[in-house]
Amino acid sequence: MAAGCPRSLPYVFADAEDEHNQYTMVIHQVAAQLKRQAVEVGEGAVSLGGRTLRTYEQLVEYVSDQLTDEDLRRDWAGPVTGTGTVNAFLRRLRSSLKPMRTLVRGDLALRPGREVTTANHQVTVVDLHNLPERAQRFVVGVVLAAETARKETAGTRGLLFTMLDELNKYAPREGSSPIKEVLLDIAERGRSLGIILIGAQQTASEVERRIVSNSSIKVVGRLDPAEAGRPEYGFLPPSQRARAVLAKPGAMFVSQPEIPAPLAVEFPFPAWATRESESAGDPLLSTTGPATNGDPFARLPAVDDEAPF
């Protein structure tokens, strides 16, 4: 929690923002105060105002105390921020307790083996499906921002491939959010930094236009007729748009800069079962051969231990 606490605070409020909301000013003001005052005390905990904070609940309580104190509110919320705006921020901050308390904490020993990092050229898969919606956005924002900053510091040597599913949820066409700003930064200058963004979504028409227009390679599968008529698919000739509406699973159209016309390709059906329902059963339990009793080596030919090599 310590090192990234001030930088991570905006991602607690990473849903699409309404331009008329004023509490976003309080977010950045509080983050600036945390950055100035927070002192790391080990294992992710921080010291603020002489108090050691090890859990997210303690952090929320500390920030609430500063914003409800008449003498301290000016420094933490800004000199011209009204009470209603501060209360709007506090309501959203307190509502984040349930989804965030298990993620932001400094009461656990650090485990480097489970650290999310690409510094060692490793492949990291972040599974979010069990997290609440707000926690999912927080994790996506923090990981993207941290790895983008690390790659920018490290220079252009090597490539960082960032694959993000449901891109339309994190970079929607309407509204703004901290995650959307990071994704826009990657899309517009990522190639010069050695960062390659791979986005997947059902409806490209719902993704921020600047991200779609900066994509050099586009892959399209089967499309809904209404979606196929959107201008985002203008790179497809009319004949291929019509084929995309009727395409079978596995059929795709690939547009890339080396070839002027999109290519129709067919994604190969995997040669192995990807679901339990597709499996023909455990081959070790087959009745056509000798009983194996679960021994994976039972069908191997016998070896004479006394035979010379």
C-alpha cells in the first residue's frame, strides 16, 4: 500500500466520470497530500500524522478525519471546495470499503514470487472475474499505470505486450476516467515506448475513437448486422462486411499495413478438448487396451533391465 498509495487513489474512482462532478478535484488534492505526507514503514504499511496505517479501512478513516476537520479541510480538499463536494467524495470513498479492503492492505508479508511485473520478461495473467466491478477497474488501472511507467523508465529496449479483454468497458467512447487516459497514452505513443496494446471486445464501436484509429492491425470475427454498419469497420469492403455477418465461428478478417486488402482467414479448431464436455474421456481408463489403473506409464513397452545398452 505504501509506495503506490497516492498514485493509486484515482483508480478507486475509475468508473466513467461526469464532467459536471466536482469531487474529482478532491481526489487529486487528497492524493497530493498523501504523496507529501506518507512515509513507508515496511511491508506496504505507511505512516501518516504519526499513525501507522496497515489496512484500507484505516486509510479511509484517516482521510475522512482530515476532511471532516474544519481546520484541516482547507489543505486536504482545496481552499474553495464546498462542503457538498467534500461529502460527495467521502460517500464514494466509504462505498469502496467492501470491494477494496482485500486488495489495498499493508498487513501481509510481501511475496515477490506473486508480484505483478514484466521486469523479468515473464508472462503475467491477471484473473479478475471473481472481483467486484469496482475492484476490477482498480486492478486494471494500477497494473497498466505501473507497467507503463516502468517501461517508459526502462527505455525502448524490448517490447511490452499488454492484452486487455473487454476494452470497451475500460476505454468507453463516452466519458473520461483514469484508466481511459492511460490507454489513450499507450495507443498514441506506445509504439515509440515499446508498448504494444492488444484489445479485445464485442463491439469496437463502443471503444474510444482515438484508440481504434491508432490500431495498425484489426481482426474482425462474426458481427451483428447493426454493428457491421458502424464506421469503425470502414476498412472492410462491402463484400467482406456482408460475409462477416454470416461468418462461422473461427472465420476472421485481418487488416494489416503490409497488405492493402483485408485477408479472410480461418482460425484452426484446436486438436484437443478445451472443455470437459468435449473430452472423450480419460484415455488411461479406456476399455480397448490393457487396464492401467491410472498409471500413465502402464502402456509403455517393458524394458529388460539386464539387456546391455
